[in-house]
Amino acid sequence: MAIKKTKKAVKKAVKPVEVKPEPVKPVEVKPEPVKPVEIKAPVYKVAPGKSITSKKGILGPGEEVKAEYMSGGQKTIDDRIESGHITKG
């Protein structure tokens, strides 16, 4: 024997479900502060047992050499590195 379903019974059985969306909370993103990066030029020094003449005067062994001290700038430093009068570091 089959059960007869009336329209009223079907309407009562199937109730629409109301779905309420949850409110979305905005996420606060705090950017990390950017740390400044210092670009350090390589340190050039007069080689042990050597001395060079510069705009600053005579530089002895172990003294720091900068491109601004040389009349030819960085090219002169590169040439003196090749000849062994200046070392890096």
C-alpha cells in the first residue's frame, strides 16, 4: 500500500532554509617597516710593504684608499690592484 502525499504534506515536509551569511571582518595588515640597505663600497687598502702617492698625500701600508683620493678615480685603483700596490678588504 502506497502512502498518498498531499500538496499540504509536501509543503510542510520541505521548508526552505534561510542561510544568513556571517559578516566578514576586515583584516588589518600592518606592513613591516622597510629597513634601509646601506650600499658599502669595497674597502681598498695599500698593500703591505708598498706606498702610493695620492691627492691626500702619501699613503702607507694598510691605509684606506678611496677613488676620490686618486687623480684617475676608480680606474687608477683598478690599475694599482693589478700591479699589487692596492688590495681589496
